[in-house]
Amino acid sequence: MAEKEIGKITHYFGKIGVGVVELSDVLKIGDKIHIKGATTDITQTVDSMQINKNPVEEAKAGDAIGMKTTDQVRPGDVVFKVEEE
């Protein structure tokens, strides 16, 4: 499986388990992502995304999205899109 960097975590809301991702590429509902950092290593499917508290199906480079994560993420963690080969 190939991975392509598509953004970075800028904030994490612990009480609701939501990470904020500053995107450098397109991300869609259903995409498989890998979040990697010094102590973070999560692979998950994107189930929902929000921009300014509004649900979206797709986000593009430059957008900051809120996304539920399966575990804690930290600012600076890198988000990769997992490309099925």
C-alpha cells in the first residue's frame, strides 16, 4: 500500500475525540487514512468530516476539517491517504 501525505493535525479536542486537519490535498468520506506522529500510529476510514460545524462529503487543499479519530492525535501528527494498490 502506498501512502501520500495529505495534511497535518493542528488541534485535538479530547472530550469529543475530534482532530482538526489542515489539508494539503483532497480528502473524501470513505477514504482510508494513516495518522503518524512521535507517539501516534492510527489507521482508520473517514466516516464523517465537518468544516465550520457543517458536514461535508469532500474537502480540498487549504481546508481545515474536523474529523472523529479512533484514538488521541496530537498537533504536528502527519495525515496520509492510504492508496490501495
